[in-house]
Amino acid sequence: MGTLQNLGARHPIGTLVVLVLVVALAWLIFAPWPPGLEQALGRKRIFLNAILSGITLGALYFLVASGFTLVFGLMRNVNLAHGSLYLLGGYIGYGVVDATGYWLLAFPVVFVVVGALGLLLQHQVFRRMEGEELRQTLVTIGISIVLADLMLWYWGGQSYQVQSPQWLSGPTTLPFVSAVRSDGQAVYLSYPLIRIAILFAAIVIGLGMWFVLNRSRLGMLIRAGVDDRDILAASGVRIQYVFLAVFAFGAGLAGIAGIIGGTFQSLSPGEDTRFLLASLVVVIVGGMGSIPGAALGAVIIGLAEQIGLVYAPTYSVVFTFLIMAVVLAFRPQGLLGARR
Amino acid sequence: MKRFIGAAAALALMLPGAAAAQDTIKVGILVATEGAFAAGGADGIRNVELALKQVGNMAGGKKIETVVAPTDTTPATATRMARKLIEQDKVDIILGPLSGSEGIAMRDYSKTVPDKTVINGISGALETTWVDPSPNFFRFNLDGAQWGAGLGDYVVNKKGWKKVATVSADYSFGYTNFLGFAVGFCKAGGELVERLWVPLGSSDFAGVIAKLPDDVDAIYLGVGGTDAINFLNQYQQAGGKAKLIGGSIMADPTVLNSKGKAKDALIGTPTSGWVANDNPAPEWQAYVKAYQEAFPADKRLPSPSLFGVGYYVNALAMIAGLNEVKGDLSDGQKKFHAALSKLKVKTPLGEISLNENRQASGSVFVTEVSANPDGSLSNKMVARVDNVTQTLGMTADAFRAMGLPSRTTPDCKALGGK
């Protein structure tokens, strides 16, 4: 609370603007819309759906980008094979769900398998070229190309969707009033249940990561490593184990995101680079190496994509990169990134 | 992508004793292997391989050597790869491209290399052969507007769906294919309630799905490839129950054979196009059989896709044209160009010839997606329209007066609709 008060004292106008925006958004979401507004923006259902879809898409981006940003923060390693881990996780998840019929079972399996691949990559490849950033970057590009071809060879060019379980399919009703009928009865918004579940899962995983980073011994080591790797190693911590753990965790998370992406979008060759690009944009906007930054960046990019698609389809592709350019111009370290 | 280059390189190596330059004709296959139509592009390459294999890699007495140039459905990449084919690989003929806007880019590029030949792959934007066509660009497949013929009339008069909202891809082919549907639909007295447009390569349609009105008889979906699959997946998740009408690439075998349940939303959906899986014509049946025998079951689709058929037919035309001139490509390929313009080529879809814009006319099939006993899906033919011309049976002036395909063209009211 203290920091918030400080913020208000330091930037009174900025804080006021943000507060007004938050209140306006809350009003847009919860209050029934007057007819004039409906004429200007279309039905409220469309607006609510765009906002929710943006946030849930952001949840998916967060899952992919958080591992990416964690690895970068600790090891200064831009892992350009991160998208391949996403796609691989999705394909393996499809295989597990197809064979067993249990959607939830895919998550631990994929987390372990893709995490193990991450462990292998860090132990066999990146450890050998520590500190050589350019070399590592080039090697990760090479690995991503090889993995993409191997996946194309094994799974082929067609699309896959992971089958969502029965209890998560179809829409659910949310406590937002989307319209009021002429007899005064409120119509509540109906929204795909699976996307709500994904949002919930992303929040739980995000909170879990925050707790581990801020409340556990491992988190302490990771934070110390992010701040100053050399001093941490000099004080007797076996930093290689920390690296391994973080890399495996980041890879596993990307794999899990692949199952989720495969469930509400689809998997096909090319998705790997799409999600790599999305993660790059998210961490550039949010700030390299910052988990809250990844969350903020993911939600901003998700919202920009969905609101753009609904209200200005022609320019929706541009918005994402416009946001990135603005952030790079005025806050090159990212919204929540630390200046180094 | 690398795999295709590798395959093409291997193919080139396998050609016995790679004969001297004047005894071979080099063909560049320009095809999208990335992006929404990757599966269709792979089928295109398979079909060119098949067409060449059937003639023992010989046409006009010369060996045919192929180079694959992969694109990503964007016109910029298509132009770059075409330039690479001509300048570095020194190809004589380009076979391709796949996607609508790539085709328009190739029309413009082909004008800069008048002594080479571009034969289309399966791109279907109207403008490619309608606005300022290029003398050395030949299209032996129908365009997107032609593929839409018959569908509008069918849904109004046979299905009784008169109020329709549409979601289509926001680029040249999306406009063209929609126009073909809308012209028939509006002439039959239908009402287009709302037209929504989505960028090619979108993966999250949740916001657009929420925008669809409830009080319509059906929803027309003019997207394809992975876009189609993502849309159907999210449409089911949102609990969508409306009847669907498919554009020509919505219920293509590349979509019907995707893994997962999203495609099941298509059962009963009428669509129209150049290809009906169960077309009884013997030449079509023979082609499907040849396709199935040429590739192992897990390396192909159960039945060739619209994309594959396009590349196959255009490759057949290329072979026939080369035979006609006995492989003589001298004098800026003038004889070859003249032969292609006059060619009557026998294809699995009947005999095809070109009009004055070097654009094919032909038959269009209206099909409905139906479930087979084993759970797989295929297109069953329900109607056909023969002799669909580039101007959809209108006079050139009437067709031109309608305007070029765009988000707002055609004007439904002007055509007699609502």
C-alpha cells in the first residue's frame, strides 16, 4: 500500500488518469449500456466478448512467454527454440489425449517430457557456450529449424486440435449483464467455458511462480542469479543446478501452453514461429526477465489483437507491433523491466 | 520447408544423367508451404510430382526438371521467390502460386519477364486475369468467383435460407470467392444481414464469433486452411448452433481431414467449388485412383484437395503445351504462349480451354459435407453448374459494372436481393 501512496504522490496526474480509465472500464463491463453507446460501439455482448477473449488469449501468451522471460532473465539466453517447445508440447499432448481420453493427464506428461528435453538442451548444448550470447542465439535458431522439420516429418502438415473434455466444452453463463430485455429481464453473457478454465489456470500458475520466486529458497537463488550471476556463483551456490531447473521449468511451461493452444486454437507447422514471435513481443513490451511484466505484456497484446480484430480488422495485425514500437521508443527496457 | 527443397533436390539428382541444358526444361514450382494453407501447398507439390511421373518426367521430348520455391501466402514472398527462380535457378516456366494475392503479384511480375511463362497453381483472385491481364500468365483453373457459382441459388431455393450473415477472409481471394456466392444468392432474392471480414492467418476468432447475429437462417464462412479449423473449433466452444454455408476452401479435404472434432461442425454444410469427391466422371475417378496409388496413405489426403487438383490441372496444361510445341521454347517462348492460349487440355474435370484473358471456364459442383460410416467426412455432390465463365454468365459490361470484388461489392440490392 505504501508504494501505491508513493506513486500517487509522485505522479498525481498519471494516477488520476489511470484511476478514471479503470472506473470507466468497470462501468463499461458491469453497467447496462445506454442506447447511444450501443449505436457507437455495437452491442455490449461484442465488447465484453472482445475484452474477455483478449484476456484469455493473453493468458495463453503469458504461459508461453513466462518461461521465455525467466530463462532470459537468469541466463541472458534468448532461446529462439522456445516456439518449437510449444509446438512439440501440443503435439505430444494431442497424442496423450487421443490415446487415453484424459485431457488433464496430458499436462503432467507433457510437462515432464518437454521439461526433460529442456534439461537436455541446457545440459548438453547451452552449458557449453555459456556467456557467448550470439553463439547461443544462433544455435537456438538452428535447433528450432531442426525440431520444426522433425515435427513436420512425424506429424505431417495437417492441423491438429486437442479434444477438450466434455465437462469443459460448450459455453457457460458469466455474471455480466450483456443486455436487458424489453420486459426488464437481464440477459447474462454466455462464454466458452474452456477459455475461462485457461484464464483460471494461467492465474494459478502465475501466482504459483510469484510465490516460488518471492517466498522460497529456490526463488531467492533465482532472483539473486537474475541480479548478479557472478556474485551468486562466487558465494558457493551451484548455479548450474539453478540454470537446469529454470530451463526445464520454462520448457515444460511452453509445452503445457502447447496443449492449451492446441485445445482452443489448433496445431500445425508454423505455429512454433508464431508463438515465438508472440513471446518476443510480449517480453519486449512487458520487460525482459520480469514475470509480472510478462503477464502485463501478454494481456496488453491479447487485448490489442482481439479488440483490433473486432473493431478494426484491417489494422489488427499492426496494433501489436505499434504497441511494441511505442514501448521501445519511450521505455526501451519494457513496461516493468529493470533498467540495466 | 527444407524438406521440400531437399525433396526437390533429390528429385533433380535422381534424373538420370542430368542431361545438357538444352535437353531439359526447368520448371519452378511456386507454392505456399507455410501459413494457413501449408497442407494445401503440400498437396500441390504431390500433384505436380504425380502429373510429371505419369509422363515419365518428359514433355515435348525434353526432360522436366523441377525446383520448389516455398512461399508463405504473402505477395512479397511470392515475388521474391519468383525472382529467385528466374534469376538464380534459371527456370523456363513458373508453375504457381497458391494464394489469391500471390496470384495478383505474379500477374505483375510476369510482365517483367515476357520471355518466360507463368502458369497458375491454384490462386483464385479475380483481378489476376481480369484487370490488365498479363500476356504470359495462364490460368487453367477457375477463379474464386466462378467457384461460388450455384451455391447462392442452392441455399435460397433448395434450403430456404434467405437471411445470411457472412464471415470471410479479408484479402483478394476472400472477396472474389464471396462475390461468386453473393451474386447467385442476391439474384435469388437472399438478404445479406452482415458482412464480417477477418485477416488471413487469424487464429483467434472469439471476438468475431460474438459479433455474429442470432436471427439469421445460416452463416456463410469464407475462410480456409487452419483459419477454418480454428474458427470451427472456437465456434463449437462458444456453443454456436447456426446452420453453416461454406466457401470453396472451407470444406476442402485439407480441412475435412484435420485431426480433432472441430470439422464435425461442418456436417450438412453446403459448399461449392471445382472439386466434388464423388464426381462420377470416369476421368475424375481414374485421377483419384492414380493419386491414391502414387502415395502411401499416410503421406497424402484420402482424396485430392482443391489446391492439389489446381496444381495437377495446370501441370497437365503445361505438359500438353510443351508437347504441342515439341519442347521448343526459343524466340522468347512465343510459340509456347500461342499454344497455351489455344490449348484444349484433357483434365480430370473435363476438357479445359482459355478465354481471351487466358482464364479457364468450366463446371462448378455444389456439394454437401456428409459423414461416412467410419466417421470420416467427405463432400457429396448435390448439384452442378456447367460452363461457368469468368463473368458468371453476365455480359462483360454488366460484370464490370458490378465493381471489383471488395468488402462492399457486390451490392446485394442492385442484384435483386435485400
